[in-house]
Amino acid sequence: MTVVKRFVAGAVCPRCGQMDCIRMYRDDEREYRECVRCDFEDSQRLDGATDPEELQTRVNRAKPVLDPGERPIRFVSNPAGKDGKH
């Protein structure tokens, strides 16, 4: 299947603000738009459903707020050498 990309007349790129540089194409599930000047890319599902939200991980969650008087535990490496002597 060949992908046909078509320019959208009068469309303005949301990133660079240039007119007539957006082209659109679609596959079986999504419709895509891209800017030929600034490499902006965007897509949406054809059925109108929203994309699933990003899974919560330790990286994208906000840091927990500590109660007053609480302190985080800090681990310090063992200063002793391999033979156990200082």
C-alpha cells in the first residue's frame, strides 16, 4: 500500500507558524499531519477515541511530600576497602 501525502491549502503550522507547509496522510487507524519545514508531527485516531494516558511510573510522578519532621534515608557507601580495613 502506498501512502499518499497531500498538502492542506492555507494550513498554518502550530510550531513554526508558516503557512502552506502542512501535509496530511492516513493509514488504517490514524490520520497524520506533518510540517515540511520544521519537522512538526501530530496524529489522531480515525475513530475519535482518545489515546491512552501515559502509565504512571516513578519517573513521571510528582515527588511525594514529606510530613513535618520526616527526613529521607540516605545510604552512604562503605568506606572500608575490599579487605575490610580502613
